[in-house]
Amino acid sequence: MKENRFKDYYNKLISNMPYPDQFVVMDKQHFYATEVFDSQVNKSFRALNLCSNDLFCFTENTRVKTAAMEAIDRLGASNSGAHALNGRSIYHQELERDIAQLKGMPYSHLFLNAWMAVAGFVNSYCHFGPPLPGFDLSKPVHIFADTLSHACQMSAANNATKPLGRKAADSPNVHFHLYKHLSAKDLKKRIERYCSVDDRILVLTDSVFSMDADIAPLPEIAAVLSNYNNATLFLDEAHATGMLGTTGKGLLEHYNMQPSDFQSLGIDLIIMTTFSKFAGSAGAAISSFNKEVIDILNFTPTSIGTISLSPPLCAATSESIKLLLGDNELPKRLRRNTQLIRDQLAIEGFEVLGSTPVIPIILPNDIHPQEFARKLLHEHGVWVSAVWYVSKPKIRIVANSELTVKQIDEFIKAMVSVRESFCMPIQKTCIK
Ligand SMILES: Cc1ncc(COP(=O)(O)O)c(C=O)c1O
């Protein structure tokens, strides 16, 4: 009886959630020639891959691949230990220098991914006290996150009342609040409502929001925080790096701001860069102007308690940064392709959110994104992400710098054709 209940629950869960093993990448000659096996129909399809975050196709770049292979040759595929216990490798040091160039922040600490980076930072901010203004542990902490901030920030903030690791203590001094999406005005209202003069304030936001593709209002947030003595601003640049700014450096470049502007305003700026989107790699870095803030990250459990970033991932990221910084045409081509796809979709009457290379497309209510995406793959050889479980149902694609006009045309034609197959007879009223 109990077993049946579990089976029912399990089946319901599986049928409602994406099942990663449904689609298995078998081979990849090029971005547009990815062989995907669909286990539901037991068949492989050769497809144009538009669900990858590989903005500049660096996973296929010879220099990036060679750098990773040379690192394996020299130090092996793994460091087999944590930073604090096994030291750093030359690849960590080189990557930290490259990130300083990319983000204009002198100090960085590397983590395995964004979840570990933000958990490590928020936890050390709340529970470790470097000798800096704004880090006085006797003062209450108020964490404010945008309502649509990525789950890694939400999770870090939710867990922040407890120190990570062995201690079972709880801190009544840590409070977590949400503010309205993109609203510096609402942030200000909530800070005024909840915080006393010397309280510590930590604001968490995506720079580019991963599901809605819109951009954080940085100048307005900075203006609000400049009124407080103990304010720290944490920018999650997972999607912003490569996507925003003339040379792809991220949100600050988009707004023509410098990291030093935040120092002048008395705001501690923390930038999280991740390597799974703009770089042909994986991993994350937390960057700051303060060496002390970065040094304490060595002792946060998501650093000291786990393996450090492997040599090939560090080397691939370093090479990706060099490629990006050495070629302004890359972000330019990415912007051109983004605009072309967004314009074409709009002409065809699709509802498209945001303004960045992340392109969320809202479908008419009665079309399930999973069914839509399946038809695109099976009948047109276009592989997109179907989203219905973490946010408003949609098709989500990510533009890249290497798409050709012909491929974009084929994608648009496929979108129109699949929509028409759902909305017979073909009529524009079907378009929301
Ligand atoms: C805003 C944001 N932050 C963090 C992450 C996680 O990044 P990673 O997988 O590179 O660790 C994502 C992933 O999509 C994201 O969109």
C-alpha cells in the first residue's frame, strides 16, 4: 500500500518534471550538428542546438580545448583536494589574474559552481568577520533579494541563519527579505522599514535574470545603497558576462560604470562570475576589492570542505577570457544575432521577454512547451529548452555569436510551422 503510494507520487513527479535522461547528446561535430537521442521515441536526431548557454561556442574552440588538454597533461584531470588542504595550482592563480582583468576587481576566489560560490560568500558574510567596516558580526544582517533572483541566491539566503558545516548554532541576527522584481524603489522602502542605522545590508540580484532575460537596474540600486554605511551589493553575473557591455564584461560595462564608482559611493561590491555560459567550461569566482573578504572564503565549507576547480576547467576558462578580451567582434556578433532573432520572432507575432541573448518565448496558453519543443526537434531538427516547472511556461533559447543568418531563418520558420500545426486552422488569433 505504502509502496503504491510512493510509486504514484514518483510517477506523477516524473511525468510533470523534465527528465534529463530523455535527451542524451551522443555526438557533436558542431553546434548545429549535435546528435541527440530521444529516449521517448528511441531515436536519434541531428539538431541545431539552441538550448546551450555556450555564447561564443568556446566549448568547440580549438584554443580552449587545447588549453584544457595541456593542463590535464601537466597536472592531471583533478587536484584531488581542497584549496586550503592541497594548496593552489598555477592554473588557479592564472585564472584569478584573468578574472581581475575581466571584471576590474583585484581579488577572486574560485569555487566549483555558482551554488557553492554564493553559499560560501553569504555564509562567510553572515558568520565570519574580517576586520573591515561593514563586517561587524555584532550587528544584525538584513539580506534583500530580488523576487526573481536565481535559486542559488535564494537558497544561500534561506540557509544564512545557520553557519554552514559542523556547528548546529542558529543566528537570530540574520533576516531575509524579498523586494519587487527590478524595483529599487521597493528595495528602498523595505530597507527603511526593516533596518536600523548600523545594521548590515546585503543585496543579492542577478545582473541578467535567467528566465525573464531582463537587466537589473544597477544605477538605481547603487543610489539607494549609497545612503547606508554598511551596504554590500552582490551581483550574480552568470548570464551577464559575455552578454552585456561593448566588450562583454558585464552589467557595470552595460551602464558605463566602474567598480571604483562603488568604492566612492561606500558600497562593498561583490561580483560572482560563472564559467558555464560565456566560457567553454564550468565553475565560479567571487571577486572583491578587499583581500580580507576573499581570504576568508578559503575557510568557508564550500571551499575548505570540497575539491577545488580542476586544472582543465581553470585552463579552459582562462583561455576563454583571453579570447573574449582579445576580440570585440565576438560580443558584437552575439548582439547582432540576438537582435535578429528577437526582431524576427516579433514580426511573426511571438511574445518574447527581456532584451538579452537569453530569449524566453511565451506560447499561447493551450500549447504545452514540452509538446512544442518535441515537434521542433523531431520534425525540424531544432533543439530548444521547454520550461514549465520553474517559471512561467515558455520556450527558452540562448543566442550565440556563431549562428548564421540561414540558421536563424530556419529556426524562425520552424517556430512558425510548429505553432501553425497546433493552431489549426492557421489564424493570427492563435497568437497571444
Ligand atoms: C543567474 C544564475 N546564477 C547562477 C546559475 C548557476 O550557474 P552555474 O551552473 O554556472 O554554476 C545560473 C544558471 O543558469 C544562473 O542563471
